Amino acid sequence: MPQITFNAFSFLGQKLKEKGIPCSNELMTVESGTSSKDLISMLGLSPDEVEVVFINGRVSSKNFILNDKDRVALIPPGTPGPYRVLFGFIRQNKNDRE
């Protein structure tokens, strides 16, 4: 089974910490075939709470199948403008992330 390194930022991190789910460089084991969207659901988050998924430092689709040693980060909506450009997700087509 794949093992990933997981991070959640801003209010997503706070929400997960309140649920007792560690989310700062946390090693997690997931079932083979787990997608980013599946991970969001397993964490008890709704897809609307996650604007962008980064896989290995790149904006990715929520349908991306996670692989062993992937680094996964969840970013909530409302990230300030300059960071949107810096991180590259302002150019990302919304439909590609769902």
C-alpha cells in the first residue's frame, strides 16, 4: 500500500487537528488506487473545502491516483492573490482539479 506525506494548510489544518488528525508532514498509508478526492473524503472534508491539491509540489487533479512516496498538500479556498500566482494555481482550469 502506498505511503504518502500529507499536509493541510490554513483552516483545513485547524479543522483536522480539532478532529485529532495530524496534518503537518504526516506519513499516511492509503489503499492502492486512492485518489486525491478519496483522501479528501477519508479526512472528513468536502471537496468544496479544498481549492487545490498539490502532488509533489505541483497543482494536480482531484482525480489523481496517489502513489507511494507522494507528497500531498491540500489548500483551502481564499488563499491570497500573490500566492495564487506564485503557486501556479490561478492558471489552473477549475474543471481540471475536480
